[in-house]
Amino acid sequence: MRPLNAALGAVALTAGLLNGLLCGCADPGGLEVAGPAHSPTATPGPVHVVEGPGRPALRRPASFEIGDSVRLTGLRWRTWGGPTAEATGEVSGNWCAPACRETPYRARVTLGGLVRQERSAYYGRAVVAAEGLPPEQQDELSDLRLFVPTR
């Protein structure tokens, strides 16, 4: 009977040590977590911009049309693929006719409003800041909606 008592004693000792290791350092009030929670990151994938229905998805386009009236040309992208994309170039179109139909304005372009889909994402908004444009016309370029294809 002694081997059985020794075995039971060893099991009890192991359980006590394990309990002390697992629970001995915890506060009686439970676990306290401080700081902001980490948010899961989306699976990275290509980021595109689309001119309209039936048009191909573009990445870092040199020129781009927003709707039927705003044309961006000579685009040089400083950033692309993050929450925003930034470029410099020129803007022209029918919205400021006749002044900029012939001579475009120098502009800074910021794309944002990232819409994530299964394995890619699309910019959904654009802000165009044109140099020398009258304020009322500049307001028309301050929040442009971009086409985002449906899944």
C-alpha cells in the first residue's frame, strides 16, 4: 500500500505546484488589461482606382477622369496603397469652362475613403486642390466621389 500512497502524494504535490504556478500570481480580482486593444489588420492586397463602370481598375495612373467633368493629367504619385494616396499633376475639365478647358491648373490630388473588398481595395473619395482656382470652383473639388465596383 505504500507505493499507492507515494503515487497519490506525488500527484497531489504536482497538482499543488501546478496550481501555484498557474494561479498563484493572479490577483483575486481577476486579470486587468490596460491600453487600447490591437485591431486586426486587413489582408494586404492591391489598391486601385476606377474611372467608372466597365472601366479597368488602375494603380498609380498617369491620368484619370472623375465623372464626366474632372480630368487629372501628368500625375506623379508620392504615395499609393495606404489609407490615402497623394499625387501632384494638373486638373482641367468642363466644370471650370472655358478657363481651364484649354489651360489646366496645377493641382495636388489626395485619394482616400479606402473600400476593402475580398482581395483588393479601392479609393472611394478624392480631394483636388488646384493652385489659383477661385474659391467657389475649388469647393467643387473638395470631396469628389469615385466609382467603386460592387463585388
